[in-house]
Amino acid sequence: MIGTPAIQVAGLVKTFGQTRALDGLDLTVGTGEVHGFLGPNGSGKTTTIRILLGLLRADSGQATLLGGDPWCQAVELHRRLAYVPGDVSLWPKLTGGEIIDLFARLRGDVDRRRREELLARFELDPTKKARSYSKGNRQKVGLVAALASSAELLVLDEPTSGLDPLMEAVFQDCIREVKAEGRTVLLSSHILGEVEALCDRLSIIRNGRTVQTGTLQQLRHLTRTSIDVRTIRPVTGLAEVPGVHDVSVEGDRARFDADTDRLDAVMRHVMTFGLRSLTSQPPTLEELFLRQYGDVLAEERAVAARNGHAVPSSPARTGGGT
Amino acid sequence: MTELAGTLTLARFIARRDRVRIVVWIASIVALLLVTALSVKGLYPTQASLDEAVTAFGNNAAAIAFNGPAQGLDTLGGEVAFQVGATGLVVVALMSLLMTGRLTRFEEEAGRLELVRSMAVGRHAPAAAALIVVSAMNVLLAALVTAGLAGLGLPLTGSLVLGASYGVLGLLFAAAAMVAAQITENTRVVYGSCGAVLGAAFALRAAGDVGDGTLSWLSPIGWAQKARPFAGEKWWPLLIAIAVTGGLIVLATVLADRRDLGAGLVASRGGPAVAPRSLNGPLGLAVRLQRGTVIGWSAGLFATGIAYGWVADDIQDLVGDNKAMQDMIARAGGVSLTNSYLSTSLLMLALVGAGFAIASALRLRSEETALRAEPILATSVSRRRWVASHLAVALGGSVIVLAAGGLGTGLAYGIVSGDPPQVPRLLGAALVQLPAVWLLVGLATALFGLLPRGVAVAWAALAVCLVVGVFGELLDLPGWLSRVSPFEHIPQPPAAAVSVVSLVVITAAAAGLVSAGLGAFRRRDVG
């Protein structure tokens, strides 16, 4: 973590009638870091952000934003942040350019040069009426309005939903520039590649609670590494070694997953059989994420199997290195 | 017939989804008609009083222009048809065009039609389903009108023709909206263009009816009235309307085949790339969002005011010796019949203007539910400032809207009576009603803060004020109910003297409600 936290949330609880949207959520975002905020639909990401924006009042727990109380000091704090909702809702009669200008004026900082540059980069036509914008273009209006500001904190709630891969790349460039300027970003996202590419640290939440938080490195350490080895003699007894999972041995080749924190002991066992070649693959964020929700997936698969549907048994590996 | 696959399923779905809206439309139009019929029965108890009406209205250009041709006025049925007149027909046309626009272009604009069309649904099925539902509404309306009037003891043939003329005109405007929905991408343009056609139809028949009747043949409303309910019925003018409706449906189908989903035949224009200087904060935004609405309501009230003012000078002749009508107009308690009439007219204008004020204040809620309040409140705009901006438009806009009504009434009456000072006098009299309008704005704001899901209660309150104001005397409502309406606590000039105390008290109550609503909104969750 770098410097004092821009956002500090502890034990946040929010209920809507019978539904417990947040159930003791913790979140710390350091100043100057890009923080990934991950969780499936309905896990409480948007509720957390709305509390941080002073739009909702928490039932209990603490939330501090830029050193202030998000509920009592909303107006002062809002001067220092820019927000993009997950579904940007616009006034149908106004043009995109008018809406971007309105937000710039409401925030009180207007940088015309930066506005023009962002419009060009995001390929957004500012003369179109908002009613005729597609979902992606509405999202671009919100992004241009937020990125054109010099706010010290950007709160982005699934900001790239509806953007094409080209625009996604533009967005990632913009966030890197924001980071280089030392500004803080809270990025709630579903797009794991985006989080992996941009975020210094991340928090994974589930049912209104934080289940994992740390750097990608640290989170990887908490989970498994895939290992593929060729040995001089066939490996035996691997399944009995603590921390080893999903073993498959064919002759001199062994493939398995190992808990990253047990890797040392596991590899010592393998070495005794004479190592010929080794490929290891750290877990992708997708695997990290799915592991947190393994039981949910398993349950869904069980239901699907009962109903006679085939389900792929494991998620496809994406990216990763050796 | 694959182009119509799924039509009936969609029609059933629409009927279920919009069941409340459908019932409210039909019930309120039928109620409007039956209440008018009842009041006509009360006003003209004898044949002598009916004969008097013939002399009063028979040559009165203003009354004819607003109601329709003077036909069969010496019968109760003819009198009912005349009193409901063109207004009733306009309301039916509005029902049909608003429902059709909503079920066609609005669905398409919202992107929901795309999803529907991606299923095993024919190209023309959604439009056909909309047409079926709106047609069914008009048929039901026609049947209920017929049954209701016949039930009140009016001749069956006349009741049937009046009911049919409603249904036929409604269908015609449904078809017209269908055509407009193919041409433009924007639902508001559908409403606006069909509304303009409706206005032109009204104006053509007004000019025609006042003159020799020729121009009325160019107007769909004219065709409906040429069917002469209760005055020697003729069916064939309705056939013209049916033929035109058929032609419009064919045209809409042809146009629909020439365009893409989501597009219109006319592409929408762009707008400025840069915001004007006025769009610089929440107030600038609120003004921009509601500017058109304020102008529209003001124009409407100005025109209505002209209509009221125009007949004011003839009111003595119109009423003649009819005791019941004198009582109704004299409800304001004035000495002069003309002044009483003007007070009642200004009250009507204020009640309509209150409709604008409530809609405008409730923009707060619609902005909130459309998630458009959230990004504004996430900037350095406080909740107080955001609410104040929209209320400024509601409160200030109601001044403009009521002033337009008073000005229209004053100008018209000033001209016909040759008495220019009537303009400031009636303008002032219209503005005296403002505190009552503001009280309803206060109620809407209080509901928005305290009971955001129940903001519709503000409309119910206006409905109570309307019933008390319009039918209070006629229905012989209990006094306590009448006193609920703030309009009853404002002495109505020019018939009665202004009481400053009551104005101050009502304004203070409005301010209290506004601050209660604002206080509650600042403590509650947004969204």
C-alpha cells in the first residue's frame, strides 16, 4: 500500500428490508493505487460505492473517503472525485457534448483540451442526442466526463460494460495515465483481464463480505499453481503429499495442481524422482475468482447435471506464464 | 401470414401489462361523459328550458366553435352531445394516439421491441397487437358510452351513434399515430405531430361549424359530429372516417416495410457539441429539461383562457333564465353573473395549471428512479440544491402557466367587452390562485421526501380538488370534503375580494410541506 488510504471501510452493513446487501464489508484503497473491486452481480459492489458517494446511508460500520465522512461531507468530498456508474443514464434530449460539459461545470474544472482529446480517443460523436446513443456510447459519455476532470479519486463502477475491445484498450491506457499522475482509482469490474492489467491491489467480495484482499501476487500465493513435470523415474506417492490436487501420472509425465504455499515441500518430493523438464503456470485471476465461488459453481453444475445438461468441468486457462 | 405470427400472444401480454392504464382511460372518459349527461339533465329539467338553450346557443359563435354544430339542441340527447362536444372527441383521440405511440415507437425506442422481434414473432405482429388492443379499447368505450347514455334514458339510436362516433374517431387517430411512428425515431415527435393534426382538425371544424359547415368536412372531428347523434342520425360520415383509417393502416404497413428496426424514415438531427452557457448547474439543467413543458402548458392555458374570455360577455344570454345554471356559475358567490363565470373559469385554469405544477415537482422522483439524479448528486451539488432547482421550475413555472391562462382570459374578455383594464384585473385574479397550486407542489415534495413510492398521492389530491371545484355544487358534496381543497380557501376574484391572510397561510403551509419533504430527502437513501 502506498501512503495513507484514500478509502477506508470497516465492517460496513447495509440492509434493504429483508436483504442484507452488505454484511461487514472491509475495503482499503491506498492513495495513488488502482484498486480492483471484484464480485459477481448482487455481491454488494454498487451498494458499497453508493455508500461511499453518500447516496446511501450505512446501517453500521465505518467508511472514510479522502479523509472525510461520505454521508456528512458529501458535497466537499465530491469536489475531489469523479464517478462513472455501471449503467450511465442520460437525458434523452441533451447531446453527449452538452452532458459532458454539464458534468465538467458541476465539478468546477473544465479542461477543454483534454475533453477534445478524449472525445477523439474514444471516437465519440458529441453532437448526437443521448436518446440515440448505444449502451457503449452512453458509457463513453460517462467516461469522458470523468476522465476529463482532474479529480484525485476516480470511482468507476463497471465502467467498461458495453465497450468494444478497442475502446477497452483506450480505457486501459487512460487509467494508466491517471495512475502515472498519482491519482487513485477504485475500479469495480467483471472483466478480469482488465483488473489483472490495471490493478495494484484487489478485493474480492462475496455476499456483502470481503473474502480476499491483497496484491495479485499475494492472492496467487493463496491458491494453486499448475505443474507439469517429466521425471527420470515415474513419480509415486504424489497424491499423499499435502497440498497436491488433481494428480494425473502417465509414465514419466506428471501433471498436478499444488497449493502455492506448499510448493517447496511438493517440489522436494518431485525432485527425488529426477527432474527432466518442468512447466509451471501461476493461477489466472479467473481461476482465483472462480475458486472463491467454487461452491456456487459446484452447486450449479450439480443442478445442471440433475437436469441432464452437460457442463464443462473446469474453466479454460487464459493467459498466465511459466 | 408469418408476418403476423405471435400477434395474439403479444396482444394478451399488452392487455395484461397495461391493464390499469387501459381501465383508467376508459373509465375516466365514460365518467366524463356520464357526469356531463347527468348535469345536463339537472340543468334542463323542462322542455321550456331546452327551448331556451336553442335561442342561447343556436347562434352563439363562441359556444359553437368550442362544442360543435348546434343540432338537436331542443332535445336532451342533442344537448348532451353539444355539451360534451368536440372536447370529448379530442380526449378520445388523445387516448388512442398516446396508447398507440406508447405501444409502438416508445417500445422500439426503449429497445424492447428488438428483443421481442428476435423471437418467433412476425415483422408486423407487434404493431398489429398494438392496433388490436387500442381498437378493443375504442370498441369497449363505444359500447360503454352507448349503454350509459341509453341507461340514462336517452334514445338508443342517438346513444349508439354518439358511442360509435367516439370509437371511430379513436381508431382513426390510432392509425395516424401508427403512421407517424414509422416516420420518426422519436416518440415525442409522434405525440407532437399527431397532436398538431388533432389541433388542426379541431380548428377546421370550429371554423366550419361557425361558418356554413363546409370546412368541417375536412376534419375527422367534423365527420364524427356530422353523424348527428340525437339529431337525425346519419351513419355514412362515419364510413369516411373508417375508410381513412383503413388507408392509414395500409400506409403504415407499407412504410414499416421500408425501414429498419429502431430507425425512422426521417433520420434524427444532431445537436450542439458544446453546452450553451445556460447549462451550468442543476438549475440550468432543470430549466432546460422542463422548458418545453412550461411553454406547452402555457400555450394550452392561454388558448383555453381565450376561449373562456371570449364567451364571458355573452354569459348572461347563454344562461338566460336557467336557474340551475345560474346556481352553478354563481358558486363563487359573486353578484354579477359575468364575474362569477370568470371566477369559475380562472379556477378551472388554476386546476389545470396545478397539473403542470405537480408533474414538474414529481420530476424529482422520475429523475431519481431513472438513475439520473445519482450522477448529479455525486458531484459537488448538494441534495438541497438539486431539489431546490427542480422546485424553482415547478413554482416559477406555475407562475408563468397561470399568468398565461389569466392573460388569455383577460385579453379575450378585454377585446369582446371593449374594456382593456380587464387584462391586468384577470391576470391578477389568475395569480391569486398560486398559493393553492404551490400547496400541491409542497404536498408532492413532502411525498417525494417521506413516501417516495407513494408520490402518486399528489395526483389523487389534485383529483379531489377537481371534483370539489367542478362538481362540488352539482353533486352536493359535504362541506368538510369541499374544505379539503386549498382552492376553496382562496376567495376567488373577480367575484370575491382577496383575503391576504388566507393567501399567506396557504403559502406558509406550502413552505412547511416543502421543507418537510426536503428534510426527509436529505436523510433518506437515494435510488
